[in-house]
Amino acid sequence: MTTSNVEQLSRVEVGRSESWTDAKRHLYWLGLVVPVLPLLAAGLVAATGAGWGWWLGPVVLYVLMPILDVTLGRDHENPPEDLVPQLNDDHFYRWCTYAYLPLQFLSLVVACGYWAWGDLSTIDALGLAATVGSVGGVAINTAHELGHKHPKVEQWLAKVFLAQTGYGHSLRRTQPRSPRARVHAGGSGQLPSRSEPVLLPAPDGVRQ
């Protein structure tokens, strides 16, 4: 690529950055439908008397979402790279994520009330459990993103998000104190310190 081509592409990118706006900005609030799925399920059952409403979580995530995914197609619109730091500092997007947490645990507490005093049948209780589990499953994705952010408060929030499912996330491929680490220590029993990454042996014929 010649110097003139690089300069031309740079001018195009600068122009795109100046004119770009997030047309989907206020659609991010739709993500908060997920943590209130148990509440919506309870409301649906109360309004219609249909016991299948307790299974609303799996229906939304594994039936409705795939249909919308195929119908709407791939979204190729991404912000210009030079605007990413500015978007990271935009509190609107952060609060869309933060708001998931209280709604997640509100739904969990309400669900516990239904399990304890709601006189649910076994199949209805399982449906509510699947819906609450759907909320916790999506929370794992949310926690994953927060856990890789630099602010300590977001890393702490990631742990709270994971409390419902008891899911843990490791940044290392093998924990130094795990049995697998002992195997890769060559059977000598000499384990690396917690601050050292565990290097796994490369496959035969592959240089490290």
C-alpha cells in the first residue's frame, strides 16, 4: 500500500469518526429484559393462568432470540477504532451493564418466594428454575466482560454477578496448585509459585 493510499484511508476514517453516531444507543436498555424474565414469567402466569409461562426464560433465549438473530441478520456496523476509548468512558453504557445486577438478584429473591410459598407444581418449579438459570447464565457473560475491565469496582461487580451461579473464571490455563500442575511439574512435586504461569509442554514436533 502506497503512502498516498494510507493518507486517503486515514482521511476517510477521520471523516467517519466525525460523522458516526450510535443509532442503536437506546436499544441497549433492551438487555435488561433478561434479568426480569422471572418477574415477567410470574406476571404472564398470573394474567393467563398458563403454566408454561414459568418456562419463559428458555423460550426467550433458545427460541425467540435465535429467530430474531436469523431474521435481523448480522450487524456489520462498528464504531471507528479511535472512538472506542470515548465509548468506554460513556457512563450510559456502563449503567446499562450495572443495572443488570440488582434486577438479577431481585428476580432471584422473588423466585425463591414462589418456590417457598407459591404452591407450584413440580413442572412449574422446574420451569421457574430454568428461567432463573437463564438469567444467571447471561450474567456469566456480563461478568466476563466486567472482569477484564481495569476499574477495581467492575472487577468486584463481576464476582457479585457470578455469585448466583457459583461460577469461577481463571485467567491462567492451569492453576499452580491443581493436580494437573503437579503432573506438569514432572512428578518431582516441585510446584511453581502462584505468581508464575504454568507452561504446558508443546506437542511433539512443535517448537516452543
